[in-house]
Amino acid sequence: MKLAIRSTEDLDIDIIALNIREADLMEIEASGTKDPRDALQNAYDICGPECFTIVMDELPIAMFGTAKVELIPEFASIWLLGTDDITNTAPISFLRIVKKVFKHVIEPYEMVFNVMDKRNEFSIRFVKWLGFSFIREIPYGPNSVPFYEFALINKRRSHV
């Protein structure tokens, strides 16, 4: 099994949406979006060239990207949504490939951040492993589901 990262293509959205991890689906729904395809399409549209797909033997298993904050271009929102293959089939390979490109993805920004569903245990461990700090727990979405705010200051760019 071979993992690679490439620029996202339109078809990736459909493939990942059909096979999205249950924890990611719960997070999408808690955010107020009913269809994972809509969530992926929106993220893709916002990120543009900063949207990437992880493929396993050419099959899309995850999408991730960064979206610049319009008023503070040194900050970006970072995200990742995927299929069960990232946790069940190739977790070690997945972690290695993400770690390898992570510093390049965040390089243009002083800080990257986002929120995540408190119930998404794999993602919480993953984000901690990447070096993010958790800021606080907040109610999020139309049903005020508990989410965590998290952030990472890019020490290579920041003056802090």
C-alpha cells in the first residue's frame, strides 16, 4: 500500500464523502451541515490551491487544507476530513505522510487554528501529536455541541 499527497481533484470530494469516517460525519453534522459532500466542497472552494488529497494506492482517503483569514492573512484555518482508511488500514503511514508535509503546509502562516468536536478522539490525539495547543471548550453549531478550539503558533514565522 502506497500513500501519496497531491492537489485535490473534484472527484476526490465525492469519493471521500461517500466513505467519510463516522467521527468526521458527526463533526460535520454538529457544525450544522447535513451532507459531508457539501462540507468537503465548501472547504475545497475556500482553500483553492491550498487543498490536498491523501491517496492510498490512488484511492482518495483524506482531504486537508488551509484557508487564509481574510483580515489577518498571516493566520489560517486548518482542517482534515477522511475515511476509515486513515485510522484502520494505514494509520502509521498516514501519520508519517502528514508529519512529512505538515511544516510545509503551515510555513506561510504565523498561526493555524480551528475547532473540533470534543467526541472526535482520534482527531484530538492527532492534533496534539502535531503540536497544537487546546485553548478552550466552546458550544458550537446549531445544537451547541461541545467543541475544542485549538491553535499552533508557527515558531519559524512568528515573532512570539
